[in-house]
Amino acid sequence: MTMTSAEFKDICLTAIGKATVSRGLLKGQLLARCPRSDSDGAAAWQAMTIRDNPWILGDDRLMRTVLNFSERQQAIYHAIDKALILADASEDRPTWFQGYLQQGEG
């Protein structure tokens, strides 16, 4: 399966669309529950959830799920995760973990 960068970007954007609310007052926010585990939306939801609220997933559930992802889902997960890391770094603000450590020091 060969895919261009533009095609993969469209796939990732579609997966993000499946992982977020599409209508109503909460439009654009992350869904409360993960989409079907065999969908691209599940990979996007888990990548965004681990950055937003890692306590929802927990280590064991995350590892079990990511290891069971298809090759396509793993690519989507890693692409979205990398994009979120770069977005956090460009905003010059601490990640949730750094903020958590700073709270414990004070």
C-alpha cells in the first residue's frame, strides 16, 4: 500500500473527525468514549486522549490497545501523537506531566 503525504494527511484528519463530536454545543471536542477499536477514529481518539487526560486510559489499557492496532492505525496514532507533541512545544507551555511535577514541588 503506497500512499502520498497528502493522502495520509486526509486520512488523519478524517480519523480526528471520527474521534470528535460533530454537532451541537460540544462540536469539536473529544468524544467521551473511544470509537470502535478497529476504526481509524480509535487510533486518533487514543492519541488525543493520552495528551489530554492520560488517567482515562491507564498504562495497561493503552499498551494493550496500541499493540493490537493495525499497521494503518499505528501510523495514524504516531502521526497525531507527534503533531500534538510539536504543538505543545511550539506554544512554550509545559506538558501535563511537567505541570504535574511542578505542582508537587510547590
